[in-house]
Amino acid sequence: MEIAPAQLAALVAIADHGTFEAAARHLHVTASAVSQRIRALESEVGQVVVRRTTPCRPTPAGEELIRLARQTRLLHDEVRDALAHGHVGTIDLPVAVSADSLATWFRTALADVAGWSDVALRLHVEDQAFSADLLRSGEVLAAVTSEPTPVQGCSVEALGHLRYVPAAAPQVAERWRSGRGYDWAAMPMVVFNEKDALQHDLLAARGVGPPPVVHRVPTSADFLEAVALGLGWGMIPAPQLGDRLVPLGTRLHVDVRLYWQRWRLDSPVLGRLTDVVRRAAATLK
């Protein structure tokens, strides 16, 4: 099987940009040229590699090829720089991280990467329970995840855990106080998005179902602000607790264990990033 680099580049561009036309603009070729490359690729591998939907999505066979393409591109760029005895281009580094990690401990890693002139960090913000899926699909080369089992072809190491505390604005806590606790069944709740199960899991552990009012605020900073403004209670990362919020109970918390998964490649850049993430995670419990 002979796969041309231009065919792989067309497949990755479609996966990244969603349509043949957008991929063509990114590659500075015509949409017809992109279509011809994909047809040639599908003919070579004997399978459909792109679902012609809106947006276009890779098939399982396409995901395998995208993983190959991203890994090959990383190693190619590193060899290019090594042979040139220095930095001659930018290395693209797609990484998955949760919004809460990005808003707290991962910022230290960003500060370190800010000093790298040869790397373009491309972050995919995804819940830690689902970020391993981005490794499987080939969209990223590394991920902060809550999945301890390594994705096939990846290595994994424990980073520590991020503690979440149920908290609310003082006026919300006071309004819904019930004896020595709170009326969990009635108190309005804030969730991050449809994948966020932290609040529901805490209620389920207490034998309580969802309250009548559940708000959804899908960014980390706005989630924190919404809870602080009194929209409802929510699970707040411990590093974000401040004077504006009241913890709802002295013993209630959920610890989410975090892991770093990366593709097993002999890549100096991935090694550097792993060292940076490891140091940043030293602040985790």
C-alpha cells in the first residue's frame, strides 16, 4: 500500500476544517483537487475514509490514517529542524485538556510553553472523561484525561487529582438551608454541559434526584461567575474557591483523578511537553 503525503494532508485538513471547500482553502488548492486526493486514498486503502456529512467526519479507517498523518508530521518536523541544526519551522502540537484544568493548574504549563518559539500548541477543550476519545480518533497527540487505561499506542502516567467542592453564593446557601444541611432536592443547580455529571453524581450519592431548575453554563470562567452571582450551586474546582462562595458542607467533595496520556513516539517535543505538564501537575493533590 502506497499512501501519498498529499492524500493524508487532505484527509487531516477535512477533519480539522469540516468541509472539502474549507480544506482546500487551508491547503491552497481547489476543492476538486482535495476530492481527487481523497478518492485516490480511498481507492488505495479499499475503504471509505470520510463521511460526506455536514461537517465531514472521518470513518474508523479515516481515524487510523489521521493518527498516522499527525504522528508522521510531528516526526517529520522534528527531523527537519534537527537536520537544519536549529528551528526552521513551527511544529503543530494538538493536545486535549479539560476546561477546569485549563482554568487552574494547566496554566503553569502554558507559561512554560510560551517560551518555546518552535511549537504551536493547539488545545482541544474537552471534559476529562471524554478527552481520551480524541486520542483514539487521532485528533490530538496527548491529553489530560480521567481514563487510567492507556489508549492503544499511548503511554499513561498519573498526575494527581483535582478536587471539586459543592459551593454556592452566600445568599443561595442561606435561602436553601434546611436544618444543619441544605435542601438539595429543591436548590437550583448549575452544570457545565450535557457531559458534566459531577453535580448529578453528588446528588445521587445522597439519594437525591435532579432539582426542578438546572442551569447550563458551558465555559469555566462563566460557570464560576454564574455560581458566584447566585444562579445556583455547582461543583467548583478547589483552586477557584474564594470569598464570594460558600462550601456546602465541610466534608463534601469529589476528587477527580487525572492522567497524562500521549502517543508512544520517540519525539523530543512530546517529551518536553510531558515534562512541563508533570511539573505543572505537582500542585495537584
